[in-house]
Amino acid sequence: MTDIRSAALIVNAKSRKGQHLFRRVCRRLDALPYPVDPHAVEDPDDLEETVRRALDKKLDLLILGGGDGTISGLVDLIVDRDVILGVLPLGTANSFARTLGLPLDIDGAIDVLANGTPKRIDLGMIDGDYFANCAAIGISPQIAETVPHGLKKVLGRIGYLGWAAYQYARFDPFTLIVEDGSTEHRMNVVEVRISNGPYHGGTWLVDEASVTSGRIVVQAVTGHYKRTLIKNWGASLMGLPARHQDTVSFSGERLRVRTEPPLPISIDGEVLAHTPVEAKIAAGVIRVMVAGE
């Protein structure tokens, strides 16, 4: 266990579980062997400034509580800082926490913060913007752009899946072009995942991706018919080998990604870019607290 003398907790109180669980988290902070300065941020627009103010105090540990979008949106601020990231998974899918092997309950996550060890990991990058886990092209950003405000908070994963089914009926396959520096690969696809970690939407999808590999992975679910995507997701949810039958993966330190037509990209659940983009890896740029080995 690294000697931690100071820490701050910043919770996105507008995330699905953030506001409800903030007080419970604060009650558990006494279990940590170091003082923690807690902040519940009601307005997501204030998150970045709150993190900056906390980092200016030269913290040893910055604990972020929220979903994948919260963590991915703030992780840029930690790069090149001598601070360890702690994760409290308070979102819907919690893909980044799953990638790190963290417990998804508060008590388990607090235990990791108390007894874990720092681990240096990679971040993904899209056109200079860091992200934690996985970006997607296809139906995922279509869902993210159109999902009614508050649906995930009120109905959780079931409501989100219901909206996904509605958008699936309105979705069309597209053309992907991946350039690896020497070759251009063109194919018909129904989804593309740009991955630093294996989880997407809370499900293990990209076997080749790892936060310690030093490589970005672009995985395409190929096909002319969108039912292929349902088959791929279903096989992945059940852990079946059939999930690989319709996928093609490319990996490297950097890859150029284009689509026809140009499409939005959701980055850890938030639509933040549009094709074409350069996807690359930022190897070992942050430290994060994980369970002791």
C-alpha cells in the first residue's frame, strides 16, 4: 500500500446513483487510513473546476465517484500529475471499474481504496482527447444522442435497454475504413469499438484490449444486416465463442478510422467526436488504485 496522506472524493451527484449514495459513501470514509475531503457536485458543468481545485492541493489520491462518462471526461486532468486515481463505480454499466477488476459495491470499492495498490495503466486517445475505456461507432452513439434526459437515472439499465431496442429499429449498417500506416482495410459493419479495455456497456466484448498492453484496439462487428449485432451482443452476454464469428480486430499504437457516411462517436457513453479520427494509445500515463496483488 502506497503511503497516502491526503485525498479528495468528488462525486457526480447527477449520475444515476451519485446523489442517493453520496451520504452513504461519506459514512464509509472513516474506514480509510487517511483523511478525505468529500465533494458532491450537483451541476456536471462544475465537475472539471472542482477537480482542478482539488488537484491544486497536491493530493496523493483523487477519488472519482460516478459512471464511465464522468471518469472518462475528467481523466485528462490527471495525466502528468503525481496523483493516484481512485474509482467509486456509481454508474449504470461501470465498464472501467470492471476492466480494472474493482468490486461494484460501495463497501468493496472502499476496501480497495483502503488496502489496494497503485497500478500504472494506459489511456486511449481520440484526436488528442484522452478516454478511459471504450469508444463506439454505430448504434451506441445513436442511443446516447437521443436517450431522453433522466431515463437512465429513473429506470436504470432496463430503461436504457428499452430505448436501445427502439433505436435499433432506426439504425442502418455502414462502411468502416481502418488505416494502420501501411494498409487500408475497408468493410461493411454494424458496430465499431475503439477499445483501451475489454468491457463496453458493462459486457466483456473486446478480448484483445487491455489497459496495460500499450496498444489501441479497433474491433468491427462486420455484416450487411443489423441482426448480426444482436447475435454478437447476445453471444457476448452469454460468454459464447460465437461472439468472435462476426468480428475483425486491428491493433497498434495508432490507427486512422473513417466511416461512410461520417458518424458520431460515443466515448465512454458520451458523444464527443465524429469520424474521421485518429485513435491511439497513451501508454502508462496514469496510476489507478486496484485490489492488492
